[in-house]
Amino acid sequence: MDENKNEFVRETIKDKPINRKKIYRKFLVAAGSAICFAVIFCAITALLLPHLLKRRGLMLAEADTQTATETQPQPTQTQVPETQTQKPDPVVVDPTLSLEDYQKLQTQLYKIGQTANKSIVVITSVTNDTDWFNDSYESEGEGSGVIISENSKVFYILTEQKLIHGSDGVRVTFIDNTTVDAQVIGADKNIGLAVIAVKKDDMQDTTLGRVAIAKTGSAASVTPGTIVIALGSPLGSSFSVLTGTVTATNLEASIVDHNFKVFSTDIVSNSSGSGILINTDGEMIGVVMQGISDEGNTITAVTMTNLETMIDLLTGGKTIPSLGLSVSTVTSKIANEYNLPTGVYIKSVQMESLGAKAGLQVGDIITQMNGEEITTADQYGEVLLAIEQGSTLNMVVQRKGADGYADITYKITIGEK
């Protein structure tokens, strides 16, 4: 009975029925939202990605080329087709010579020198003298020379004037060690050069077949760094072959009446060294004249351009015209700065020279020679060399007086003692 008493409070709890339509609707809403988000994301990415990639590419290109653009001018901006392929980087070749390469170069230069040595000779001057006991003896001096020309009967050889000065005899030794007596043809103490001759009839046929005439080359192409070869006896040893480079070509050396262009080199020599300089074609481009410039213990050489006319005169047995003057050019700049006439300034006059005897003085400025206006020291030297021995030189100079500069005319006979 008790069980029935509480029966009215008993109830059965049933599961709530599933609303499937509502679930489907929520799923569709969620799926639709996801699809819309994906579509929007893809659209934004498609729009922004090219710009991002392009910006990143430009940043990478700028980083890669930053160094190059600092040292090279930027080209004009042009449109480059996208299909154009990038050029490969240039190949860099290491210019450093190996020891083997350097040895090959030295060997080749030495061969050039050996070939050119066929024109080199040894000059021996012989002087007869007596000692305290009145016994006669011979003293010898030795240097080098170079065969410069020939005719049907003789070879002409260029050497130093001091070597043959005052000698009682001159001997020439050729590349094959045969020795022949020589005769002095011409010499000049001012330029320090002499020309001697050897008769071909006094030479053996084998010697005639081995010697050669030196080829003369142009000095116009010689610049600092040019490879040169020194032949002769730059260090006292005959038939030497020394190699090196030109260190300067703008040097000048002054002697009586002439200013010379001088090469300096890094080839070691001494104060008594003599010989010639040749280029890599075996051509003579300079004459070693150590006493003419003050370049220490390295070889200096006077260019053949300055010497050719003088050598021709000596070879012909002629005297080189000289007034005994040391001169320099009065340029327009110097003339304006120091209120001087333009022309050639006389720096010194040798005692007992033609110039001194004529009355030329230090400070005079040469303006005319034989009717030709003179403006440079080189021009003065060229005109002087062209004057025949025994002819008269008409010279106009300007000399400073109380009222300024005034013209003075001189008549000088060239070759007159």
C-alpha cells in the first residue's frame, strides 16, 4: 500500500528527440563560412604574392650587386625582356708569373742579347811609356764598342773618346776573340764619343761571317717599365748581357752646346761602365754614357735620336761644331715671370771657346742663328750641327743694359781656332 501511496510522484524521463534539421543547418553555415574564408584568403594571396616576390627579388639583387654598383657607373635604365638569359661571369686569369715562366723569359732575353753581341767589340788602347829606369813598357785601357756601319773596305765602330784619347794604338777584339788593329776616324771630347775603323782585309773570313752591324731602333716607344738589355761592359766584364727595365724617360743631361734626353734603368752598373741599350727586338736605342748624368750606380743611356747626327759627322771624319756654350730654353712662362726675352739663355761659356773669343757672355739670350728664329735649346743644337766647318755663323743675342735688353749681332767662323 505504501508503494501505491507515492506512485503519483513517479515519472519516466525520456530523451529529447534530435532535431536533425537544426544540426544540418548549423553544419551548412559552418561549411559555408569556411569556404568563404578560403576563397577570400586565396584571392588576397593571389593579389599580394607577386608584389612580395618582386620586392624580395629586388632586395636580393640589390644585395648581390651592391659592391659592383659602388665602383662602376650605373647604366641607363632600360626595359629588359623577361626571357633574356643572364651572361656568365668573366673568367679571371691570374697574371702572376711562376718561377718557371720567369726563367723562360730571362732565357729568351739572354738569347736576344747573345745575338746582338755579334755587333759588340772590346776596345783596347795601348800607350807606350818608360819607367824610372828608362825602360819602355806598354799600358792598356779597355772598354767596349759597337759596330755601327760599314762600307766595302772597313767596319766603323763607336766607342768612348776617353778610351782612345792619348793612346799610341787601338786594338779591336771581336766576338770570336780575334784581335785586329784599328784607326781613329773622329773623336769629340765634349760629347765623349769616338769612331774608329777596322779594315776588312785585316779580318779573317770566319770573323767576317760572325760579326754584324747593330740595328738602330726608335726611342719613341720607350716608356717607364719597358724591358731593355744592356750589352758591352756595364760592370767591367766584356760581352755582358744584363736585363732590366726603364725607370724614367723624362730626364735631361746637359753638355757643351747640347741637351740630351736620357733613359734611366734599374740595371746595376759602375762609374766606368760602357756599352749600349737594346730593346726586345735587338735594336740599339741608347748609348751608355755613365759620366753624362748623375743617377748613381744604375745604367743611364743617351737616346740614339740625340746622337745620330753627331755619329754621322764623326764617321765622316768631320769635327762636331761647337761654340762652348751651356744653354737652356727661356719658355713663355719663364719670360713672363722674370721679364726676359724668349729664346735660349747662355748659362756658361767655356774659356778659350769660339763663343768666348767672339764675346758671348753669361746671361745673353740667343734669338737668331743665320736668320732663323731660335726658341729652344734643342733648336740651337740642331742649327749648330748643320753648320759646315769653315762657314760663318751670324748670331743675334739680346743683352741686358741700363735701358733694358738690346740686340747684338755676332759673326763667328765655325772651326776657327
